[in-house]
Amino acid sequence: MKKSLAVNFTLCDIRGMTHLHERLKDHGLTASLVAERAGLSPSYLSMLLTGRRANPSASVIGRIVAASDGAITANDFLPRDSEAA
């Protein structure tokens, strides 16, 4: 089986993304408001932001980015390299 080297948003491991809740707060937003704007259920968005749910589609990521007024970017859904300097 071939392995792809291309980054695919739907294959990203998003565990440990609780910093996104803080980013929303810093921009005066709540997860409930962003969920409403993005057309997502608050529980689904919360699961994504806390890492309890993985593999959001590119479409869902785009809706979250737009609904958060730039507080969250598509890059936030990329795997973080904790060993990078």
C-alpha cells in the first residue's frame, strides 16, 4: 500500500487543540456563536476544539475559519510539531 506525503486536512491528528478555545475567548467569541455562524452543532464544534473528534473535512474547517473572524485559521488544523524549535 502506498503512503501519501501530501498533507490532507481530513487526515490531520487534532488531539491537544484546546488552545483554540482560548483563542476564541481572546477574540471575544464563544464556541456556541462560532458553531451557529458555521452551521455546526455546538457539541460537534466543541469535540473538534478539544480533540475528542478528529478528521474534520476541508469544508468544515473552512466554515469554522470564516465563522471565527480569523481567530482560528486553517493552519490550526495541521498537526503541530512539538519538537520544532
